[in-house]
Amino acid sequence: MPAALDLDHLVQPDRVHRTVYTDQAIFDLEMEHIFESAWVYCGHESQVKEVGQYQTVQIGRQPMVMVRAKDGQIHVLYNRCPHRGVQLCGSHSGNTGSSFVCPYHAWSFHLDGKVRAIPLIKGYEGTRLSTDDPDCNMARAARVESYRGFVFASLSPTGPSLVDFLGDAKVAFDDMCDRSPEGEVEVVPVCHRVVQQSNWKFFMENQLDALHPSVTHQSTGVSARRVEKQLKEKEGSAPLHFHYLSTFASSFDQWDSVQTVNFPHGHGILKAYMGLRPTDPDTQEYEALMRKAYGPEKTEEYLSRSIHHVLIYPYLSVQSPLQQVRCLRPLGPDKTLSEIWHFRLKGAPEAIYRRSMWYFNLVNSPATMINADDLENWTRGQNGLQSKGNDWVSFHRNMGGDTEKDGVLYSNNGTSEVVMRNQFKAWRNYMSRAQTPATA
Amino acid sequence: MSQTQVKQALGSGVVIEAVQSLTGAESIAPDHMGRSRQSAVGYVPQSVNIDPGLLRQVELLLTRQAVLLDARRWSDWMETFTEDGIYWMPAAPEQTDWASQPSIFAEDRLLMEVRANRLMHPNAWSQAAQWATHHLLGAVIVEQASADALSTYTPFQMMEVRRDKVRHFGGSYRHHLVKQADGQWKIRLQRVDMFNAQASYDYVIQAWV
């Protein structure tokens, strides 16, 4: 990396320098100025229903813990004992009881992070440490907010509110929750965790990249299409899950007709293409429940939003019509963990849950026939970007061919690389804070 | 410190004779609410005796399905299943139903066909890299037996090489086997409990385990 971060050089309107994917120093700056500053998804309220229930979560490089306190409030705390630094929660999830107790020297903390007891407290008499000192508490995330049950934390005391940060992309959570006759979702307690040997940006770009599916996923798409066709010929219809896979092998022209919507802060939407509103009896039963809850007009609004998935930059993909969430936790410039969750629509029939579960099983499980080829591409991308053969990553496609309205960029071609150009606009904006270091 | 001073310093000490009723951690937070005792986990198979000839037949079938996977003979492997056969890898050991809870694999014969065809497709890009698996099965335990149905439990280990990386998986198979009209046995259910099912996966699992 150059001594000073030269953003004009690294990020140009139509191309970016390969080192933004490979360089450790740039990665460290991303952690500090993006992930440890923006609102980061911690989990869903239903993951910590009971008092003392916790879920550990990585925000940038910071090990954090989300916990439910006695008064029902959810706190996000640094998972570190103020005494000697030992992590207080040692598992992904669990119940810590009425307090956190450090396994090293039994310092204990209330569920809001305040120190509860220190053994042999007399030992601190005459020192500068006392239990009134806030440094004796578990530190808290600067800000915690939730939107429709989805909990976010920001480690920066300043910046936009959660709703301002999400902007129009908050429709991700509205679309998911509105599909429940009760307006709420509940987590399914299975988290698939898959590591990609590549930079987090590969995932984010890929999510709205409509040019790749029919190439990358050809093998799975055509194999599913063959079975789907056979079933339709033989039995008149085929289960929707074959369609989940077969649509990946649609033609370039078909993909080019699927629009992307690109918001400020790098968020975006890939509009719907799978036709997820069949007319079978299960769907009819479900839609009747929806009409009963919301009336015909609202029901129509809720069920006809054109969304395949919504991207919350820089780390979250929300597939609201199928109630799944993929959350990135960058581990290094060339290593990224994704945590993949499924949600149940409260009050919806079991058949509706099962139908979306098939997508979770077939596309988002660790045995996915889809991401097998995505992850392969990204590994080869990460390796390829080590090459000095060309310093640039190209985002020229349909440049200048998109429509801008009120700060939102609509692609006129689904395969436009406006997605990446918009994400890097946000990236640049975050990283510009790294340009004026205090030592300069 | 002089030698005498050291001698004096070490000349007295404490002997903890009786342990107090409250340990350090207990005296600070005596209630363990929520932090319950660690419970037993896993599945312990029961066992019944069957005719040694039949047992041998079962061992050969189960070994054969694993060898066929390693040999990438996908179609032959699928033929070890009945027409209504299911391959299931639960996401958690306590799961009991392949159709109502999220799984790592949950495939009937039609989905198996999709996966097999994908794996053989010339543009299955992820298959371009060097890739192979090797299974090792432990002793087969027959859990239940009737004239035309058997339930078995078999521990396994599997190694996989991809590019230059080796991954190691282990777990147990629970098979439901049914006797066919021709006297041969086939798999109606292959339940695969990966002991590391809930650990993170470095890359994905491309083929059946």
C-alpha cells in the first residue's frame, strides 16, 4: 500500500486497484473505518429470548456479545473482562445466568455490563481502581438499535441513526416481516457457517451480479432444469425447489432484464425473477390468512414487492421473500466467514415455511450446489488478483447507461456493473476518513 | 536478599487443610441460573444379533456405497438406494425429521440426480480443481432387524483433498435398509451425522459423504 491512502488512484469511477482486495493494511483500515463504525447486524431478538441468553458476534475485529438483560433490554457488550482481558462468553450462544462470571478470577458482571463483584476487593484499596470506575465494567457498544426485531450495533458514538443508515434498504426487513400474518419473524435455531478464501467484497459484488449466474451456475441450473422438465411432462407440475435451481441457468438476455436498484451507503436490491407466488392450495390458504390480517390491499402490496434479495452494505444479504439472511464477518483480506440464518413467518402455515426451507437447504447450506461454484470463483479471483499482469479490476459495463433518481441508481440493464460502482462509492466515502490520519 | 532472609521468608507458610464450602466463583455468583450442568450428547446405538451371512451382506452393501462415492460412480451409488430412498445429513444431532428442519443435505432420488448431473457437467467449475475423497467405515452395528428391514449404525471417517488442502470429516451413518423382491438389500434412508456438523465449513461439501 502507498504510504498515504491514495483513494483517487485506488478507486476510479470505472475501475479499482487490485490491492483493495488483497492488501492487509487496507483491510485493517476497512475494519476500523467501515465495520467498526457502521451499523453492524448482531442478530435477531428471538435469538436471545430469555434473560441471560447470549449470542457472541464479531464486529470488525471486535469480539462482542449480545445479551438479554433482566429488564428485557438487549445489550451489546465487548466480550472481554476488564481485569485481564479474558473473553467472558466462550461459546457462540448460551445462557450466562444472572451475570457474566470470568473463568479466570471470578470478576462478575450484571447483564448490562456493570461490574457486580470482584473477589477480595480489599486488595484494591489504595490503588486507582475502584468499582465506581467505568473501566471496571464490560464496555458497551456505543449504540444499539433494532429494526423490526433485527438488532444492530455501532461502535461509533456518532454517525447516522440505524434507520438513516438503512435508508430505503430497510424494506429488506419490512418485506420479510410483512409476509407474516402477525408482522413478525422468528429465528430458526440453525446457523450454517461457511468460510470463503477470499475478500468480503467478492460476496457483496456477486450478490447483485446478474451476469454470472448462467455462467457460474450452468451445471446446477441445467441439471435441475432437466429434472423439472421431466416432472412437468410426467406429472403436470414440479416442486418449486427445482425452479429455485433451474432459474440460475436462464439466458443472458433474461438476466439482463432483471433490474438492480442501487441506494446510497452501497445498499442495493436485485429485483425478483423466480416467480415466488404460485397458486397452489398452500399458498391460497396462506394468502387468505394474510388478507384476514391486513385486508386485500395491504396484502397485495406486501406480497407483490419485486425483491429477490436486498443487500445492506458492507456485510448483509437479506433474501426477504424466502426469509434468509447471510451475514459476512471478514477474517482477513483473503478470508471471510458467512453466517447463514433462516426465519419463520409467525402465523404462516407450515407448508410455507417448508417451501422456503428448501431454498435454505439447496442454496444456503454447507452442501450448496450453487455457492460451490461461487466460492470457487472468488478463491480464483483472490488468487488472480495477486497477479501483477494487470493492476485493475474492471467495472465498465453499462457505465453511463443507468438512470439516477433522487440519489438512487436504477440499472437499465440487469447486468450493469453499476452495482460495484455504487458499492465502491460508499467504500470510498467510508475510507476517506482514513485519508487524514491524526499524524499527518 | 541474603541467604538468611530467603530462609526466613520460606520458613513460614499456609496449609489449606479443609476446603471451605464455597469455592471462589461460587462465593461471587452462587446462582448458576441458565448455566446448567453439561448433559450427555450423541447417539448410542442398541444392538441385535443377526445371521452372520446377512451381516456380511449388509457390510458389503454399506462399504460398497462408500467406495462408489470415492470412485465418483454417482449413478451406481444412487442405485444402492430404493426409488423412495433419502439421503439426509441433519444440521444438528437432535434432529429427527428430514422434511421439516433445516439440513445440510436432504435429497430424494430426483435431487440426487440433479447433484450427480451437476458433478459430471463439463462446466462444474468447482470440480476442475484436484478433488477426491476417501472413506473408512467402522464396524456395522445392527440395531433392529425384521425379515425385510434392517436398521444399522456405522461409524465412518472421510478425508477429502481439494487442490492441496486436506479436510477430515467423521461421524456416523444410520441406515434403514429394505429387502428387495430379488433378495438384494437397498438403502431407504442414509442418515449421516457429521460430528463436526456445526463447526464452520472451509469451503462447502460438493458431494455426498
